[in-house]
Amino acid sequence: DAGVIQSPRHEVTEMGQEVTLRCKPISGHDYLFWYRQTMMRGLELLIYFNNNVPIDDSGMPEDRFSAKMPNASFSTLKIQPSEPRDSAVYFCASSLAGGGDEQFFGPGTRLTVL
Amino acid sequence: GIQVEQSPPDLILQEGANSTLRCNFSDSVNNLQWFHQNPWGQLINLFYIPSGTKQNGRLSATTVATERYSLLYISSSQTTDSGVYFCAVVVDNNDMRFGAGTRLTVKP
């Protein structure tokens, strides 16, 4: 298996632009997670899906952030409009089951908003 | 919410030395994982260890769930072991909480 795939690996954009991050989970995994890593806050959960349905989005920082999972093999995290404080590394992870099952992380997308 | 504390925050070793990293958590957990974040930023799964002991090559881990701590042992350290080691736990839901990490530097 190729593991969790994320694209792009690096994204540089200007303030106010729309940014879309993409993730393909491990095939057969029912849970998909989006995390953000910053120097100030470390790694924190933004949202997770179970069988393509968003379950908990309490970690999403504000309305500028949205996430979708249109099918079992694809998810997007969108920021519109982007701001410099959104600069971070965004990780996608997946797990076979919930309830604390082992999570596997993608390589991350390093986002820089100028 | 649950608190996850890792120690030491920084560790510098000479190649070949052994080390022990500690993770304390403040509540019962369903899951505990150790990760290595390499210098390229990738999070590598080391252990899924909500309880008990596991070994993988030069690395081993022990979680004592009743006492709410986990230890990661690195033996005969190599320069490629450098990076940040994270402990992460899941309590009742699927919210994984990470510690602040231990930054390990192994010098040749």
C-alpha cells in the first residue's frame, strides 16, 4: 500500500487567495483525520470523518476553513480566504477503525501564506 | 482535557549511546502512539502501544496504563535517529492529543 497521500507537498500563496489541500487515505480505512502543526500550538486535530461523514469539526479554527470527503478515497481541506497565520504544516491521517485505532499519517503539506 | 507531558524536551547524545524518553498522561487512554518526526517533517509510526511492551530493532516501548506513563527506549543511537519524538494519546473519542515532543540530536 502506498500509505496516505497528500498534495501538494508545498504551497505558497498570497493572503486572500483560496487554498485547497488534498488527501487520499489508505484503502479500506474508514476514518480520516486532518491535523495542523504550528510552532505555537504543536499538532492539533482539526476535523475527522467516519465513512465520509464529518463527525467532529470542533478543531476547525474558523469559518474560513472547510473540509469535505466526497468519497472513501478523497478528502479536501479548503481555506478561503487564506491569511498569514494559516501558515503551517497540514497533515492528513487515516485509521482502519475508530475508538483509538492506530493512525497513519501522510507526508504533510507545508503551507506558506504571504 | 487530557494533558500529555514529554521529557526531556531536548536530548543530545553521542552516536552509540542509549536513551529513554518519557511520556506522562493525565487520564486513562484508549490508544497511545509514538512517532518520529524526521528532519524532513514526516511523521513516522514507531509504536502503537496502549499497554504492555513492544520492541522493533533498536527501539522498544513500554506503557504502564495504570500509572499513566509510557517510555521509549533507543539503544545504540545513530545519527539517523535525530529528530523529534512525539507521544500521542486518544481518550474517549477519536481526538488524538500530542505531547510537545522530545528533540533528539545524535552527534557522530
